[in-house]
Amino acid sequence: MLIVQVCVGSSCHLKGSSEIVELLQKAVEKYHLEDEVVLTGSFCIGKCNRIGVTVQVNDEIHVGVTRENFKEFFKDHILNVIESERK
């Protein structure tokens, strides 16, 4: 089970955290990961970046998640992790 926390603090909110939440929800549904991924919001994770949103996947913090790099982020840090956990 992956716990994915999207920062919804003021800085990330202004950089599009609501859009990242929406993209995550759609991707989880598309890949039928509802039983393997828990999506949650979080106030400031403490790793603000000039560009993009901060997302924590289990214990790993990823900064700079944007609409443009979302697919790569989702593949590398969610799909690949789930695949490795299934083995």
C-alpha cells in the first residue's frame, strides 16, 4: 500500500496542488490502483520548491511535480513502486 500525500499548503496551492490531486485521482482510477494507493492532502511538508508541488510517497519526498512532468513522476514513483511490491 502506497500513501501519497500532496502538499496543499499555501505555496503548493498557488503552484497547482489541486490540479496534481486531480491528475493523481484520474491516474489511480485509470490503472485500477484504488486498493493499492491512498491519496491524502497534507499541509506544508517543508520542502517547498520554486516550481511545482511537493508530493510525499510513503517516506520519499518529491519536489517540483507539475502537470508537465506528472506522467513521468507517476510512472517512476508510483507505478514502478507498486510493480516492485507485487513481486
